[in-house]
Amino acid sequence: MQRGRRDEGAARPALPHRSMAEVVFLTGFFLLSLGAIAEKVTGRKPSRSELEPWMTATAELLCAYLERLSVQGP
């Protein structure tokens, strides 16, 4: 369980106004989302040029969500 604590601790500064329960959920959500997308995309065995748009879109999607959460109040 040490890994989970470290991951949640890394997310905490980005979400200071969120409860620890929310940070735990959001950390799991981000990790699960990244893992699921990576599994599906890499299963297609894309070339680097095919992979770049997936990486960019995923990063933009998750960063926009995180930014929205950090701006919203509790």
C-alpha cells in the first residue's frame, strides 16, 4: 500500500482544497484511466508517429480535468 500513499501524496499539492477521500479516488481514477488507455493503444502496436497523437490527447484530457478540479471549490 506504500505505492498508493506516494501517488496520493504527489496529487495532494494539485488538489489542496479536496478531501483526502477525493484525492484517493482521483489518484485511482487517473492511474486506471492512464493504464486502460495505454493498454488499448499499445495493443494496436502503433508506430511512434501514430502514438504521439494518443499521448498528446490523453495528457491534454487529464490535465484539463485536473485543472478544472483545482479551480473548483470543495
